[in-house]
Amino acid sequence: MARQKTTIKKQVIQNMKDLGVYKPEYRTTIDIFVDMVHQYEIFSEQFAEQGYRVEEEYTNKAGATNMRKTPIYSAIEKLRMDISTYSNLLCLNPKSLEKVTTESNNTSKLASVLSKLE
């Protein structure tokens, strides 16, 4: 069963706080990301209920019948790419996190002592 958006949002914000990358200014981007994750979970459930059908027969306007990806599978593929992009923006994956300098109030005892000597 797909999680509620509020549950996903709380988890995303907590993950960002744990990683030291959360800022309230990111709310709009977080909301878009949460919507995509929620849609992805719903579509994934529907995809499973449909027996994980990736392709289906399709007859075009000219009457030719071909195989095409099912609409739900196409939506899932697109959401996967978009979720990946937004997880990069929000620094929620290892690769994007490597490129970010996080804000931290934690200083080592040595750094604290050295800063007082100046």
C-alpha cells in the first residue's frame, strides 16, 4: 500500500536533516519530489496488480497492430528518471552528497581549543 504524502515528506525532511542538507527554502522542491514518490508507489502497485505487463498490442489509426510499452510502465520509467533528478537536487543520494558541503555546528574539541588561541 502506498504511503501517505505526509509520511513520505516527514521521512524526506528527516533524511535531509540527518545528512545536514535541509533548508526550509527547499519546501517547493521537496513537495514536488514527495508527489513523484507518492505517484511512483501508486503506479508500482497498479503495475504489480496488472501482472507486471511491460508491453501490449496496440492498433494505430492506420490499422497496423504493433507492440508498445504499457502506459503504466512508461509512467513508472519517467517517474524513476524524475525521482533520480530530484534526489540529486535534494542531495538524497551518495553521488550528489559527495559534491555538497554540509553545514555543521559540530566542531571537534581540538578545533574548538585552537580557535580560542587565535
